[in-house]
Amino acid sequence: MLCTVLAMFLTTACTDRRPAPTSEPYDILRDGGGQIISAEADRARLLAWGGQVRIREYCASSCVIFTTLPNACIGPSARIGFHGSNVNVGPIGNQQMAKYLRGEVKARYLAEWQHIPQTGMHWVEARDYVKLDPLVKICE
């Protein structure tokens, strides 16, 4: 019970939440990330909603956790950006991000991209991203 109340408080305390879906498709457009706890709450809401989620132009930092939503696709000219977290304590930070990644994307994040400082970014083009995680779809 305490964990549920704490989670609800932390989620509402975050000020960088994305708007709730109102129609399909839902576009994530030029998203630079933000707090991972906000992205996790938004991801859960989009997963429960179930409509199409389109990631367009760029999606960086905590935004990358949306790429593995089963109802998401990446625009053909989109770029996905990675860097390490500025908070790494136990399961918080890079490990928290990695649990949403798959395949070679996860392997490269753990081996290389998580070590990029927050002031930097490693960009992956949509078509290359799909080669690293073939379960990701390119939007029509």
C-alpha cells in the first residue's frame, strides 16, 4: 500500500509528463526525454491505451523507452538518441532505462551508450535502429 501511494505521489510530482492520448495516432514529436519516472508513467498509460504511437523526428534520453511499446512505430526519418543517466543508484538510472531495451540496442546501451555523459548524445537513425532491434516497426 505504501509503495502504491508513494508511486502515485512521485508520478504526480513530475512536471515533465507528456499529454494524455486523446485520439489515434498519438505522436511523440521532437522529444528530448526528461525524468525517467515520468517517461515510465507515460509509457504505462500509452500501453494501457493501446492506440498507435508514432515516434517522429527525434526521441532522446528517457524517450527511448517508448520505442519498445508494442503499439509504437518509428518514423522513417526519425533519430533515436542515447546517453547515460546522471543518477545511478541501485536500480535507478541506466539500469532503469536498460530494462525497456531489447536485442542489440540493449547490448550497445550497456556496453557503450550508457557511458556517454548527459551533455553528449549518440544518435541512431530509424532504419539502423530497426536493424539493432527487429521488433521495432517503421511507421508507414
